[in-house]
Amino acid sequence: IGGSYSSVLRMQELGGEFVEIAGLIFKREWFEMVDVVPIVADRIRYWDRAYLPGDGCYTAGVLLARAQDGIFYVEDVQRGQWGPMERNQIIRQTAEADARRYHGSVRIYIEHEGSGASKESLQNIIRELPEFPVYGDTAALSASYKIAGGVKLPGDAKIRRALPLAAHAEAKEVRVKKASWMPDFLDELAQFPESKHCDQVD
């Protein structure tokens, strides 16, 4: 059991010590819940891809809207532990649904980690989505992960990537749409970076 926890979680869960891990970077109270997102907004769907089903990592596709008043809205999250074929099918189905709802205005970004295999996989996805605006985004690899107590946790590069969102959230400029995915999304934010899951944060 201890092997699946970070050092802080292990102290709390197995050592019986009370350790406040929530809110290390994000605090739940920063995020206002809303029922409706403005239709007039700039929208981006960003995908953080996992490569193997059931290996602990998730593929996550977050739809972020920025309204005319500058407020950001986390509007939708697609998340699962899918193999490459199913994952690519989900990405296509999601792109089609976004395009129908927002008349093709949603830009799609897909992370790749700079390796040859990752770049080739990205190019294949882009070729499979010729009718959509799809772009690759090279993630910073330097110190992307750290190991604590045998658990792979987000490292400095992933933390740096999350800081702009944290700054806007603290300034009360980020809203989250009420939906079934919302509790898991907020749980991941509140535990970051002391949780091995950071796909939605990324």
C-alpha cells in the first residue's frame, strides 16, 4: 500500500500523522461553480495523452473557454484509461461534438513529449482529423517527474506549467461548470503536486 503513496500521503495514511496536503498549489475555494458558460468565448480543447490502458495514467481532454470579460471557464473534461485506438476514437468523437456545438471554432492542442514515437503518433492523429484545427504542443521534458517514496510525482516542469492557472484561479478568474467530472477534476487540482495523477492539471 505504501508504494502507491507519496511520502506525505504515506505519513498520513499509514503513519497516523495528520498532514494537510490539500491546497498546496490550488485551493478548492478559488473555483466558482457555474451552471452555464457564455456561448461567445474563445475555446481550446487540450489533450494530455496516456499511451497504455490501465497503467495508472489517464488521457485527459479539457475544454477551456475564455469569455469576452477575460474570465476562464473549465467547460468539459473527457478522461479515461484508453488504449491508442480507443483514445484516438474518443478524440475524434469529442472534436466532432465540439465542432457541432461551437460551429468549428474550438482549437485542438495535443501534447507530445518530444520523442520520435510520440511525434509520429501525434502526426497520425492530426492526419486523422483533417477537418479540424489541430496543433501539436511539445511539453517540457526537463524534470517533468520526480520520485518520492517510489512513486512518480509531477516535477518542476509540470508545476511551472500549472502556475498560470493557479494565479488566475486565485484571482477568482476561473469558473468550473457543474458536471459529473467536476469532483475528480477538483480532487486532482487540490492534491497536485503530491498525487501521481496530474493529467487533467497538465
